Amino acid sequence: MLRGVLRVVVGVVVTVLAASPAFGQGAVAEINGSALDQTGAALPGVTITITEEATGLVRTAVANESGRFVIPAVTPGRYTLRAELSGFQTQTRAGVTILVGQAVTLNFTLPIGALTDVVTVTGEAPLIEVTQTQIGANITSQQIEDLPTQGRQQYALLALVPGLTPNLGPGAFEGSQYSANGRNTGSNLFLVDGMYNVDDRTLSGSGSQTRMTIDTTAEYQVLTHEYGAEYGGSTGVVVNAVTKSGTNAFHGRGAYYLQNSSLDATDYFLRQDGRQNPDSGVRTALGQIGGPILRNRAFFFVNLERLRIEQAANLNYPADAAPLARSYSVALPIKSTNSFQRFDYQMNGSHSFNFRALFDPNAVDGQDHVRDKRTISAMRIERAPNPGEFFWSA
């Protein structure tokens, strides 16, 4: 956490996605499997079509001579799959939910019949991952929506993953410091839509560089052990997050969150002196909207969040520390305005264009004052104007 500086983070990601895992290792999934006839023999030439139900985006693959097919770089979402071959009944499977980072195996058995005959498989059949041995969990969009999150942090639900222990150090603005199975937090790796997002400016390197808001996050995968070589350079927690996108239906929300010092218990020492807590609290206003630009082809999503924190600082020194150090009780400001934009366009069944932009300026004033036992005069020096720091990623 920077202290007493104006921090501006601007992230811009432009990606052309082909039918290969070029969109970043963590932001996508994979669907693979086999196409067989009723006797269990391989069916080469079967066309596998997957359609994302919310956007209508389509991907196709053809089974090889062994009946195997692989569709890489699949965007997480809910899909309908269709397998068809002349002389055999077409088989469809609807409502298949693919999560970030998964490599799902789905096998099709096509009975002999006319191409116009369709066998539809319904219900939530279990998805099988036989090509991966990694240990971890997926935090789904439903969990993000339904479960309470401490401080509305993007990765607050990491505490639910077995083997993860939160770093209980002071400061809650950019939390997400977790240790996996006792390993150092500086070994953690954070990915957003497949892009590297680790704060390398600090020695610990334990937090994410660019603050993605929880209302921008669609879902994320958490890997704690035995993950693949594509995550080289990390021995701690690997977090693959994906952002929300537009769909064929317009959707949006607006909200205002308030936490006020009048709802907090009075500091013990202030109560002894007959005083109240400093006027502090958290105020967050947000709005977002997403939808189609061109149905089944182009989509947009925009999220804006304005965060204002007045953080109480209650520090007590022994009487003999005066006049160099005197007890004080003040509120210190933290200000952030987070703006996120996403644009997706599918050129055809094999290529798509993706754009994301994030602008997150935030001013922080002496967050670690209590931990470092700073005097009020040291805090005034810390508040001196600073030209700022700028970070770009593309």
C-alpha cells in the first residue's frame, strides 16, 4: 500500500483470440472429448458446435480420425453443445456450465439415424476433468453475488478455500494477501482475463497490482498446489479472475454502501476520556451496465465505482513520551474512482476481438500510521504533495 501518494493505475488490454490458447493461460477453459457410435467405435468427422447461451457466440471443431476433439480458449459461461454427422442422429446437450481454468471432458454417443433426428440431453450431468491434477477451487458468479464479503474486496472469498490462510496485517483497502499451505505470500500469482496482475513494486509482491472491484469480477479460480507449468514463477496461490461482459440482454445495477463510525463501538481510551470516535466510515457509490451492440456478435460492459474511506486513527503514547509524542485521534482519507470498460466482438467461429480498459486513481493518506507508531507531526510530513506514480500495462 502506498502511503501519502497519488497512485494512478491504467490498464489496457487488447487481444485478438484465435482458435488457440492465445488469450492468456488463466482466463479461459477447454472442452475436449470423443465422438463414438453405439458400439463404442470412433466416429471421425463429427462436427462439434458450442454456443454460449447468454451471447449466442459460436465455436466449432471436427473430431479427428480417433474421434477426439478439442476446443481450446473457451470463455467461461453456460453453453449448449451439438454433435452431428451425416447418417447419425444429432445429439445436443444444453445448460453446460464451464468455469474459468477448467479442462472439461464431454463424450458423445451418436446412434444411427437421420441427421434430422435429434437426441437432447438435459439435466445437470457431472462434468469430468481427467486431464488436470491441480488442487484448488472455483469461486462462481453465484457465490460472489450471494455470499457476504469483508470490505467488498475482490478476493475476500479466498478465505473459503481449504489450505489458504489470510495475512492478518493491518490495512483492508487492497487485502487479498493469503498464504497457501504455509508458503510465503510473495509467491502468489494474480491473473485478470489472463493478464499478469501482481504488485512487483513491493518486496513482498503479495497483492494484486490493479484493484478490480468485486462488481467487475465474474468469477475466479484458485489453485493452491500441483498446477501446470504455464504458471511458472509462482509457488504460492494462483488466482485466475475473469471480468464480467455484456450479453444479448441489457443488464445493469446501481448501489450505494454506507458504513459509519456511529455504528462502531467507541475506542476504549477515548471512552475513558469521555470522547467519541473520530468521524470516519466508508461510502461507496457504483453503477454498471452491459448489453449488445450487435446481437450474437458484439457486446459492451461498463462499471464505475467511487470509493471514499475516512479511516479512524487512534494512537496512544505513554505520558512520559511528551512533548515528542502525544496521543491523538483523527480520520485519514482514502479516495478511489475505479472505471472499467470491456468490449467483445466475434469476427467468425474461429476469431474474436477483445478489449478491456481500467482506470483507477486513488489517493492514500498514511494508512500504516498505527502499526508504525507515527506521531502526528510525522503524518503531516507524509501528507506533503507528491507528483504521483503512473503504471501502464498492455
